[in-house]
Amino acid sequence: MAARKLRGIQFDSPDEVEVFHAKESWIPVILGGIPFILLGIAALVVTWWLFKQQAIGLMLLGAFIVVAVLSRIPRILANLDTDVVITNKRLYARTGIVDIKDQVCDLSNISDVTVDPSVLGRIFDYADVRVQTFAGDQDFDLRGIAHPYEMRKAINRGSDAVKETRSSSRRHETRR
């Protein structure tokens, strides 16, 4: 039987079932452009108030908005192509558009999941997530993941279930 694909990620086993799907949050992508827009508003106010030139202030505001949008394009593209899929057996992550990075790890090899939210991340429910493995060479560093605590719960539940299944099959083999 051929391996299945989900969102461009190839499952290694045909009996794998998606348990959780995570994406990068749009909030940090949008918030990153706010300083440029605030600078544009400040330029508008200064030119209007000091020089009585509304047209120049509006042009400066427009220029800052264009810079804000252009500066966010790499993050927008990265956001569109970040997928993290947790199945009943493995963790799959695909990041990048040009430099595509695929990572796969068995849930039983995961030693720790660290969620590191910023102040805004706590408010808007996103955080950087680091998934550490026992080997250490398969660690996942995922930026700005939406619903990170739900993702950590899904990984921990899946990891516990896989470990329990393996230990019960070992106990069953030793009885024979």
C-alpha cells in the first residue's frame, strides 16, 4: 500500500491518523509591521502640525505602509508554508518555501516539549515551541505556533500512548 500524503507531508505508515495540526500564528506576522505604521502616523502628524503640509504627510504615511507590507512578505510566505502534523505515531514538520525543511520524529523519541510565549503570545495564544528528542539531533524549533499548549498536550498524549503500546507489547512477548 502506498504511503499517504497530508498537506504535502508524506506519512511513513498507511495506518497513521492525524491527531493535531498546527500552523504558525498570523498575529506576530501582523504585529511586526505596526512599528512602521506608527512611524508613518508620526510623520503625518509632524508634517501636518509643523509644516501644514497634509499631502507630504500622507505620502510619508503611504511610504511607511508600503515598507511595513514589504518587510512582512518573508514572514507571510513562511507562515503560508509552515505545517506541523502530529499523528498517532509521529511528529512531522515542514517549514519554508524556497529552503524547504522536512523533519520527522517518532513520538516515543520525544523527551521534552518547551513552550516559550512572549507577553503578546500569552494574550493572543501563540509561542515558540521547542521539541527535544532523546538523541538531540532531531530537535524541532518552531516559531510563533498558534495554540502551542494544545500542541504540547497532543504530543504528550501521543508520546504516552506510543510508549504504553510498546511496553504492553513487550509484556505480552515476555509472557509467551
